[in-house]
Amino acid sequence: MENKKRPNIILLVIIFFLFTIGVLVLSTASAPYSISRNLPANFLISHQLLYGILPGLILGLVAYFININFIKKHSFLLFVLAYIAMWMVFVPGLSRTEYGATRWLNLGPLGGFQPSEAFKLATIIYASALMAAKKNTKEKFKSIIVLLSAIALVLLCQSNLSTMIIICSFAMTIYFVSGSPIKYIAGICSAAAIAFFCFMILSPYRLERWRTFLNPELDPKDKGYHISQALIAIGSGGVVGSGLGLGEQKFGFVPESISDSIFTIYAAETGFVGSFILILLFASFSYMAFRIAKQTTDNFSKYVAIGIGTWISVQAFINISAMTGLLPLSGTPLPFLTYGSSHIIFEFIACGLLLNISKNIKA
């Protein structure tokens, strides 16, 4: 059998539609946001295109053409570099604080860079190489424990619980599909649940966030304002929405309308139908990633595909669930839609890798 040497067309179409929806909804959501800050109406979408989407497409193409074995060979180096970048946010003069959190590196005129986005992809690559290399069950267990501990340490220092949940979810998924016993997985999950509970107890503002999540109606003008306005925006969309660009919620009603809450703007303007289509696209993306993983015979490629599929699906689930009141607000970006250069660049790189793996499947 020979490699088919062409990407999975269905996956390519799914990525194209997610990308197109992201550009369209950000175009309509960012205009009033820009104007309110005395900027040209097209300032933010132009910035996203120039500093996020364009470099993302270029690097995505590099990821598509690069040799998978080269990535595997340098997986540890990629992880170390990303891990160092995660700690660099604590270096005075290099860090940038936004919304009370220090999770960005200051790149001067280029703006801020969020190393956690690079860390997600680097962890997928390294965890995949690690599990592919280890054959012994106990060695895999020791390796994943060390890896999860290193991940938890830096993300706890950043107080970035949502990113830790996302990264640990795909790291554990890779560990699970590598053939690890259920008892080991159950033990790790039990320890993680206890650690999560302790972390919540020791973080008063996180407890307050959970109280607001459970009872947003108790303080709809202050602590419950964000989720209350998000639900109003989504509900106002009805079946087919008000029409792209015609929604009123982006005019200062919904907080963070171009970032965390962009799904609410999309839902208000496209309604239930548009929201269903978007969720279906995310589900289809993950399904195709898992299908590609099943078709490839290389364990490293298989684990990378599964990791990417889990990453995108879990992150989309957390964002949409937070906006619909199913989970507490978390500040997790919605893949392909949320404004921000860091996440879109590495999502496109991940797509390039996934398409690369798909073209190397033997026909």
C-alpha cells in the first residue's frame, strides 16, 4: 500500500467553515468594540488577520509539509521551550498582566503572547512521543505522573485552572488510548478530583465564581451580570437569529463580546440553527481527528491526532457551556472564533499537523 499524499478533504472543509465563521462573527462583533475605544471600526479584525490568522496559516502550512518524524524527534525540545516560556511570565519586564492575571509575555508593538497556547500543542506532541516510546505499563504510569505534575505546577502558579483542565484532559486521553490499565487511570482521576477540590477551597474568588454560577439571579447587576447578559443574548436569537451584523448585544451589553463571550454574539445573530451548525462543526472536527487516528498505523501520529481532537472539543465545550450556564465562567477562548492571536496561531498549526497525518495514511 502507498501513502495517498493528499489531506482529508472532509476535515479540510470543516476547518474552512470554522475559519470562515470565525472571521465573519469577529468582523461584526469587533466593530462596535473598536469604535467604543476610539479606534477604526476594522481595527481589531485587521489586527486579527495580520497578527493571528496570517501567521497561523503560514505556520499551518509548514506543519502540513514538515516530516512527522522530525517533530517526534524534537518533541522534548519543543516541550521544554514551551515550559520555559510558561515560567517567563513571572519575569518582571517580560510579563504582561490582563484582567488581574499574569499569563502573557509582552512583545512590544506585536502585543501580548500567551505561552499557554503553545504549551497546549507542545504537550500533545511530547505526551504522544512519550507514550509511543514507552512499552511497559509502569513506565508509562511514571512518565504521565511526572508530566502531569510539571503541568500542574506551572499552571497552578499562574492560577490558570481552566487551561490545566484542558491540558490534563487530552494528556489523560492520550495515556488512556496508549493501552494503560483502567485502575491507573481511575487512581489519577481520583487524585486530580481531590486536588481540584482543595484548589477550590483555597481560592476564595473561585468559590465565589461557583456561587455565582449556581445562583446568578441573586446579583444580576454585579457578580451575575455576565452570565445573565450572556443568557439574554443567546435567548434573543430565537430559531434563526436577528441576522449577521444586526444583533444589539455587542453594543456594550455582553462583557468581553469579542473574546470569552463571542459565542453569545454569534448565537444572537444566527439563532438556534447557527449555534447547532457551529456545535456540529466542532463535533465533526473531533470525529474526523479520531477517525484519522484510527486509520494511521503510527502510534505517535495516532496519539497526536487524538490529542488535537480532544483539545478542540474540550475547549469548545467549556466555552459554550460557560456561556449557556452549564459551567462557571472560565475565560477559555472559543477555538477559531475568539479574538486573540496566540490561540488562533497554534490552532492553525494543530490543523496543519492533523492534515499532515491524514495525507500520510496508507490508501
